Amino acid sequence: MIEVVQAFDREPIAQLPGDDAAALERKLSAAFKRFKDRKGWLKPHQRIEVLRKLATLMEAKREHFATQIAREGGKPYTDALIETDRAIDGVRNAAELLRTRAGSEIPMGITPASDNRHAWTIAEPIGVVAAISAFNHPLNLVVHQVAPAIATGCPVIVKPASATPLSCFELVELVQQAGMPEGWVQTFLPEERGLSEAFATDARVAFLSFIGSARVGWHLRSKLAPGARCALEHGGAAPAIVDKSADLDRIIDPIVKGGYYHAGQVCVSLQRIYVHTDLHNEFVDRLAARVAALRVGDPVRPETEVGPLITPAESDRVEKWIDEAVSAGAKQRGGGRLSATTLKPTVLVNPPKDAKVSTLEVFGPLTCVYPFTSLSEAIAEANSLPVAFQSSIFTRDLASAFEAAEGLDASAVMINDHTAFRTDWMPFAGRHESGYGIGGIPYTAHEMTAEKMIVFKL
């Protein structure tokens, strides 16, 4: 049995049975059988109906899902409500894709060899999808993997994070209630670690959707069966630049949201802030004051803005990294320990460039502030790490905005917004060590599609 506990106080919530090797084999066999039976594939209108019913069922459990997300994952209730709403909208987005998902005509008759032919493409499901999800968005991340699989007609088996499996299990139950036949959408909760690799690398898996650490993701990619495709979503140490023209009255709140949302446990959480020397001291004072005012505590309480980290071990690690940076010369504003899992938000001013907090993904309630004198210098520092996901610049100068937009090494550059901004229909992808492939509901659906060309000779 796998015990699920509340992130904030470690109180038990539930116990779930784990899957052994025999259970994994049954689930993979069932999914593969569904895919190989082409005559049994669900028609587009059937998939639309399932997705629409699923969204309605989720709406009826909106507050329940939000409370559960807060309990198992530690995300503050108000943010968990937003996650639930996004998940519901994501399911609807997946259903809408089927109105426009189509192939295209391939020109023929333009050479003598291609005369008397017509050709077009159709979109088919790629095959069995193995989805491995993360703890920090236990409902919405699963929706990003399961809903596109339903839309494209792929059988999917989803492995939630062992710390936060409840939302995933309930979502899959609702999928069944929405009319999805058995074997199309299943859960997998391994009772031992090695089974996760066996699951992801099985020869019957056509597509791996992985959200988690770079170490694990790149390892699994190296072990995939021949022909299998994948999408990997890792993380980074997202940078933001505060140009000398920035309006401090307008930027502090979005920066605080981007850095401390879900206690910094977001793959594009704002971590490194480069501030022009003309604004540096005032910016630090304003940022520290706003961070100190954040309400920290039990995520189930509606007033809480910053909750716990997922485990005491993660709190220990982040606290150690902060202490190391301070010992090496960084100035600390705020911080401290509230409980075994809960850290008070911290600002570190000018930590060493080789400190862990400057070079690695913190995944905790911490931002680091560094001074700069020229925009080109700030862009170079922002681009100095082997991770690259989303970046941002705060400026009122159009030339600076364009210079940063073109110069920052990132898959997305936000102008006057924090790095953690995301909508569920936009492309979402890490570069370099930060990931592989493209996420976002429509883009994931495309990744799960195999294109077939049909050539008709008259």
C-alpha cells in the first residue's frame, strides 16, 4: 500500500494499492490490444462526447478537487481552484481540437510521374501513451497528458507522482463515468521504483510524456524502445530582467507571484532577477517588504498565499542551499522555518554566481537578485546556464524589449510579465537541458498523432 499524506502537516489522507509487475503487464496488454484493434477505435464524435461529459463531471467537483490539491500537494486553496478551472478548460480545449484536426492535400500532377494521382494525409493516433506526471500540479498536468490522448484516440496509462496520486485517480474515475470504455485510460502506481522504467521503455509504448526531473527524463529517453517518441518537460532557473526604465509600482506584485507561487515549486518559477543598478536598492527594499507580507501557512486556508514544500527533505535541501549562499556572501532578506515542510519566503541579494541558488533549480520559495549595468550584460547572465525555458523583461523602453526578446535564450520571452505565466493552449517547452518536444493541449495532441498519406491513382 502507498500512503498519501498532507504536504503541510504530514497527516495521513489515504492509502492506495500499488501496482506490481503483473499489474503493469495487464494494463499494457489491455492498452495495446485497444490500439491494435483498429475497427474498435473510438470515433471522433464519441471522443468529443466523453471529453464534454468529463468537463461537466469535473465542474461538479470543483471545490473538492481544489481542497484535495491543497491537501496532497500543498498548493494554496485559491491557487488550487485556479488549477481546477484550468484543468476543466483544458478538457474542453481537447474536445474542440477535433473540429479542426485534419490532414492536408499533397500536390500531385505537377510532374509527369505524379500525373493522374491525388494525395492527402490523415491524422491517426500514434499508439499507446505512457504518461509520467509530477506532483506540483496534480490535476492539470494529468489533464495535459490524458485529454490530448483521448482527443487523438490514443490509449493512455498515466503514472501520477506517488506523493500526489489522488487527483489523478479521481480524474480517471470520472473519465470512466463519462463513458470511456475499459482499457483506454488507466492509472499506474508502481510499488517499486524500477517498474517506472519498465513502464516507460516497454516496446508497446509509442509515446512517452514525461514531466519531472532532467536526470530521470533524459535517462528514460535513452532507454526508449526503437521508434518510440517522447516529450520531456523538466525545469530551469528562470531569469527576469528589470530594465532601468521599469515602473517599480507596477512590477513588484507580478514578480512576487512569479517567484513564490506554489512556494516556487513550478518549472518556470522566477528564480534569478537581474536589476539595473539605478533601481537595485529600491527594488530590493520593495521586493523584500512585499515578500515579508505574504501569508504563509496551511494551504487549505483561503487566505494562505504560500504553502509548504512537498516533503521535509525538500525543505531541508532548500534551507541548506540558502545557508551556503549566505555563508559565501549573499545578503538574506526574510526566510526562516515555519514547520517541517514550510519555509518562509526568502530573498537573496547578489549570491555568488557559482552558488547552487544561482546555477540550479531551487524549487522553493526563494528569489535571487543581482545588479547589472548594461542590458547586454544582463542578457548574457540570463543565458549563462544549460537550462532554458521561459524568461522575461520588465521595461517601458521598446528598444530594450526587442533586444531582450531577441537576445534571451528561451522558448518564450514575457514582456512586462513574470516567467511563470502560462495558458494551457499555448506552446510550452524547455530548451537544452530543460526539455524536449512541445507541451500545451493542442501541441501535445499533435505530438501524439501519426500522419498517414494516402495516394489515389486514377
